[in-house]
Amino acid sequence: MQSPSHPRYSFVRVVLITTCAFEALTLGARGQPCEWSRIAEAGPVSRSSHAMVFDSGRNVAVMFGGTSGLGRHNDTWEWNGEEWNRVATTGPTPRYLHAMAFDSRRGRTVLFGGYGEGNRVQGDTWEWNGNFWSRVSTSGPPPRERHGMAFDSARGVTVLFGGRDGSRRYNDTWEWDGAAWRLVATDGPPAQWTNSITYDRTRGVTVFFGGSGVQDTWEWDGVRWRQVAQSGPAYREDYRMAHDADRGVTVLFGGYRNGALGDTWEWDGVQWTQVSSSGPSPRASYAMTFDDARGHVLLYSGGGRGDTWMWNGSDWTQIGSRPSPRAEHAMAFDARRRVSVMFGGTSGGDETWLWNGAGWTLAVNTGPAPRTGAALAYDHGRRVIVLFGGRSGSAYLNDTWEWNGIEWRQVASTGPPPRSRHAMTYDAARRVTVLFGGEVSAWQGAQDTWEWNGVAWTQRIVPSQPSPRFWHAMAYDSGRAVTVLFGGFQNVALGDTWEWNGTEWIEVENDVPPGRRFHTMAYDSARGVAVMFGGDDGRSTIFDETWEWNGVEWTMVAENGPSGRTDQAMTFDSTRAVLVQFGAGETWEYDCGRITLSVAGTCPSGGPVRIEWSGAPPEAQAALIYSRATGSFVIPKGRPCAGTQLGLGANQIQVAWQGSSGPNGTRVLNTTAPPAACGGYLQLLVLASCELSNVGRID
């Protein structure tokens, strides 16, 4: 039985896809061009040792520079209370450990020094007027970094204190009036490693808190320094302070003392009080300022985390985030919750991040211990993400965890021997997670195959299998019900292709692509191909190629896109029919011109529904598939497009309509949906080519 093909139809007349007698059609390859696109993400890349001030004339926080795994930065960003906007990539040379202050009388952000060009400390002075940077002086204080700066609004001068140049530490005080620097004191607080100062507008003094072995507090009134306290927060380095003008207190957070700190303190001019031990994760080398317009302290990044926080005097609240650059992290797509999940990595620690196609969200930083080289796979049958192993410091791990969309739960501590840099994927036909290889000791790969059924691991003993290796990649081809493995490393980069059918490993290719390690691979179920990107040859060549495996041969399909890189992670978003990659601090998507489906209804009461799509092959036969949930349903054998993995779940999956697209590949359907259809999902399937649209919700 087939659904009617005229423009109007009812959701009441539907046919189960598992029993619908579709006309037999030939599985074809999707013919639309594929391209990589870098996704514009909100906010600067995470960094450390940057500087930030609040421009009260324009009501924005201004941030410049810093350092990350990508190197030193010279970008300028502004925070308007809702989002970060990059406003300049020229100006001062890339640097970190510099200092800034906002001159509210002249409406200028003043920057001095830092560590940068030529791997030297700098001694230049720059000003930002909201449109461009100008270098205004190359004389004044000797070059330095780790100094402190604050604007004394009562006297109209920027105050600079301390800093260092190599082994030399300064305790001199300078003032900048917008035209010249003037040395005003050579005594006061002892010379320190870290020098953070802030201006207390309530009492008209600049506040300094000691670092590097001392915990004294000093104040500068424009004439002399005066020690006002010898107790308070424990001594620390690389902390920051900001004065909350609304409440009349100076706020200090975190820093470093035998490890990163996460405590919050306030100074009222008489004593220090610890006011919180929760909020941002422990960190040092972040940036902090007081947002006059919105009445809270603003903190950004530090410790390799790209998050934005505000302090209102009683609680910290996270208001913006993105993952930091990292390597040896892992990703998998959670089809039930329609998000790509990323865990761990070199700077990711124990963070779990979610990508929904529009932005990243930090879900939790609890669960598995921080690690690198772990592997993730989404168990479609049990709707959980499985994590195994990895490395924490020098320790190889063999714990198994599962993510249910809310929290991680450890489900096993036995199974495969401890390892890192292994590969793992989910075999939907046999409902098991498959693991192969990995590094079990320094530079030594494993050669074993294991399967996880949700209860226990089982080693599969087979007569022939790939050689020992690590840094390889695997993906499950749901169309042919085989796991595909390529490459890896054991003394040299490997270039062989193997397939696991649940019973045996079969080598199917040993010629192209060139051998590599650190690459990533995911299966594009909308087009029926495994896609591989990047890696290196174990020597000097880093690849920026994109390859596809169709079960018969490899084809290089794109040389544009992300720059050559290693240690990225990638997964296939079956809801939006795009590959998602995160690496080098960048998010990219590989889109093959998917069909765009939109659904507009009158739920929850039911009624008129408008369904529209574009981008389909002209006059192609197609079917609209309906389900109560998203997921990863695989069309069974014997049916058109058998093996195609939908972005829909198996719950009440049905064919709601079958017909053809218009001459230009578009179609508009106007229909009526009963209340029972509200909240369900639709996906368009082109029957000749098995192309898929995105998933649309009836609401």
C-alpha cells in the first residue's frame, strides 16, 4: 500500500516503513557537491594571560591578546552583555602578560608591555578608541610583563605598578596622563612575580594584593603606598582583581598556588572575606573587570577554558562558552538528543561539550577523570554514548562509562586491558560497540578486537586481523553492515583498509590513501560513504585532504576546507545530514548540499500544516517519513534504500507521503495534522538516490 501522491494528504493514512511495498528502486550515489564550511562561533578562542577592561563610554568590555595552543594572539574583542564580537585583528603585535586600563576621561583603553614579538618583553604603549589602535609611546617604563595597571579616575591618570623582565623584578610606580609616562615612586610593595592592581572609586585609592609568597595588601593614594593588611587570601600567582563600584568592594578570584585555585574573596577597605568557593573551575591567568553598565564582575577564560562568567556579589553565573583548542579528544553524535557530544582532550580535562549546529554548550565537567586518547561511540539501541579508556598522565585507563544525556555513569572497570589512542564504533546490525587496537604502553600498539553489549566486554578471537596499531580510525557502514578501519601507526604510518563483518576482519585495500595517523573518520549515512580527513604521515607531511570510501574504492573528494591538522575529532550529525569536526579550536561542517525541509504547523491542537522542501533532484520520487522521535533508524534489507540510516527513531516510524518533487527540486504540501501527530518529526527520503533532508519537527 502506498500513500497518495497528490498535494493534500492526511497523517491518519500512513504505512509502516517495515511493511510498505515500495517499488523496487536502485540505490544511487548522492550527486550534489560537498564542501567544508567553518562555523562562525560566538566568542574568542579560549586563552590565557590576556587583558580586559570595561569601556564605560560605550558600555562594552574590551579584551586583547593572550596565548593559547594556537600561539600568541593580537585580536581585539568586545562583550556587549550578550555576545562577543571581534572588532580588530590589527594593532599591537601578538602578545600576552600585558596589562590594560580604561581612561574614562579620554575614552581610551590604554595597553602597555607584555611578552611578544621576537620572544621579548615589550615596552610600547597603545590606545584603543573603539575603532582602531594607535601606538602612542615607545618610551616610559622599561619593558616588562606581569605588571598591573588601573585608571585613577579622581586624578585622571593610569597607574602602572611592578612587573618583571626575565629575572629582574620591578616595584616602581608610573603614571600615564595621555601624553607621557612619569615615574612617581620607587618604593612601596616588594617586587613580586605577579602584580594585579585595581582602582577603588569609593575610597579613591589603587589596591594591590601581594603575590609569590606574600599575602599583604597595599593602597596607593597618588602620593605614597601604604600597607593596610597582612592577612586575607593565601598567597598566589597569576590572579586578577576588579573593583565592584556598586557594592564598594574589590573582588579577587582564583590564581595559582601549588595548583589552580577557585576561591572568591572581597576586600572592603578594612578586611578580606572569602565569599565563595564555587563558580568557575579553578584557574589562573584569566581576565577580569567590572561591568559598570550591568553591575557585575565579568571573567573570561584562563586555564585553557573559553568560558565567560559574571559575579553579582553572591553567585557566579556562566553566560557564554566555547571549547578550548585541544587534541586527542573524542566525539560521537547522540541521535536521540540531536547533538554532537565531545569529551576530554589535552586541554579539555573532564569537560563534556554539546554542539547543536548553532553553538557549543558545556554540559558537565564531572564524570570520567580528565584524559586524552579515549574513544566514544553512540549505542543506538540503548541510546547512550559509550566511553572507554584513554590516558591520564602516564597511566593507561580501562574504565567504561556511559552518557545518558544528563550525566556520566561508570558501568565497568574490567574488559580490554588499559589503553589509549584506540578506535571504537557501534555496530547497529549486531547491537554491539566494537573496539580495536590502541596504545597499551609507550609506542606499542595492540592487535585485539573487543565488543561491548551494554553489560560486558567480550574479546573476539579471530585468525586474521589488522596488525598492531594505534592512532587509527574506524566508522560503521550501516549500508553494508561492516566496520571500516583505516591506517594508524606502529613504527610507521599505515595505509591499509580493513572491514569487520562481525565474524572476521578482511583487508580490502592497501594502496590509497597514503598511510597516516591522527586522522579522523565518520560514516555519512545520508550518502552511504565513510569520510576521512587529515592526519599526518608520521614524518613531515600534514594532510588537509578529504577522502571517501564507498565499499569498493577510496576517492579524494576535496582539498579545500580545514587546514592540514592532526588530532581533530569528527562525527556525523544524522539529524542535519552533515559531518561535524572540531580541531585546532575550530568547528567545521562538511555539507553535501542536503535537501532543506521546513515544517510549519498549528500544534498542539492539530490543524493546517505546511511542509516545504528544496534542493532535491528535479521531479525525483520521494517519501516523507514520520516518527514520534529522532534517532538512527536503519532501513532494513529488502526495502528501497536498505541500510540508509535516518535521523528518525523507530518509535511509530511510518511513511506519511510518497510522490515527486517539482521540476526545480522543490515542493510545497498543505495538509491537516491530527493532534496525535504534533511533536513528531519528518524527514524526506529521495528514493532513487537515497538522499536525505534534515529532520523537521511538527509544532
